[in-house]
Amino acid sequence: MWYYHTKKDDKAVIDALSRLAEELPTRGFEVYFKRLRREGHKWNRKRVLRVYREMNLKLRRKHKKRLPARVKNPLEAPAAVNEIWSMDFMSDVLSDGRKVRVFNVMDDCNREALAMDVGLNYPARKVVETLGYLEEEIGLPKTLRCDNGPEFISKALAQWCKKKRVELMFIQPGRPMQNGFMERLNRFYREDVLDAYWFNDLHQLRTRTDIWMEDYNTMHPHSSLGDTPPVEFRPRFYAGSRSVTKSGLKNKKFLNLALS
């Protein structure tokens, strides 16, 4: 037997509705249909509504906050310290299952670890606080390189950088090697500390982190620096340069011991 098969081509309607749903994700069918009519399309209401329902556009979709376009910047080591710093976060868990975060800051010039701060949570407010302690001790860079994490795209950090006249340089999403200097530091730290020890509390992790960072800055033969440690390759303006964590920056006695 022979039956008639309808030949419906709704591609044009689908494309038009998809465009409107992308541009106006919080609107509904009535607005879309009226806009299509104003654009000159003669599709009747039944047809547009059928396609609208088939596309499940009547379901309210959660739309992510869109990031501005990120420009790819070359990963080059600056010629002087305090030109470009890199920032990143690392995560791990304690023996009791609590999650911890480590906020790392390094100077791209001599690959020196400037801060490795540990906490159970680390909002943008604490990022600004850690950078403030570094400003008191060694000054601020011209540029901060980071990914698109919520702490780095926050208004608190943006306002602080604007006030201090520090440029925020964001890498492209999904391109961690655009922050390759920091990624290498993270790998060494994870292999030597996070994956090598089982920590019961934050004090143990902070103590081991301080020891590791001091050794990395003063003893680690960095291959890209001619097998010299970071502080030996290019010292800072203060004698016997040593970087310390935020806990060390708070404690002047600790700082004096670290610089001696």
C-alpha cells in the first residue's frame, strides 16, 4: 500500500529559534514569535509553537555567566623580578576527608615561589589579603597571570588590582600551559608533598609546605635557569632573598629568621 509522507522542512524555523534562544535565553515563546513576525517571517503560530516545543525551549535553562574573550599571550620570562607573577590553586584532602586548597604565587622571572598559602577555603578576600602581605615585603608586580577561576574573576580582586594599578592577565579557558611556569611548580609540589605525605591537619601541611618552598627556592637546580636555584639565578633587592608563606609574612620573627 502507498501512504503519503509529509515533507516538512523546519530547518529555517529551528535556526531562527536557536538564534533567539541564544540571544535572549530568559524570554519565552510569545516574545520569540513576535520578533520573528517583525523580522518578516510568515510562519504561522501553530508551526512555530510545534517546533518550539520539539526543541524543548519551554524548559527554563540555566545559562552560565559568560567570560569575556581571552587573548592568547606568549609565555615569556620577564627580564626583571616583579614584572609578571603567576597565580594558581591546588586541591587535596586531609586524612579526615576535609578538602584543602593551596594558593600559589610565583615570579615568572626567576621562578621563585613567593607564597604557598594553605586553607580549608580560599575566597577572593583571602587572595587579596595574601597579595597585600607580599606587597608589604617585596612590592607588587606590573602583571598578574592567572586562570579563570571564580576567585580570580571576582570583583574584589578586580577592584584591588585597579586600585594598585596591577594588570590581570587571564589565560584562555582550557589552556593551562599558557601558565606553564606555575604548572611546573605545581607538579613538583604535588609529587614532593601532596602525593608523598598523608596529613592529619593544616598545621602539618603548612609546616611541610614551608620546608619544601624554602628548599625549592634555595636548593632546587632549575634546568631552565642553567641548573641554578631561583634566588641564586636572580636575587631580589633584599639580601639573602628567601620567600615565605603568608603565615611567615605575618610573623616578623619568622621573617627575620628566614632572611638570615
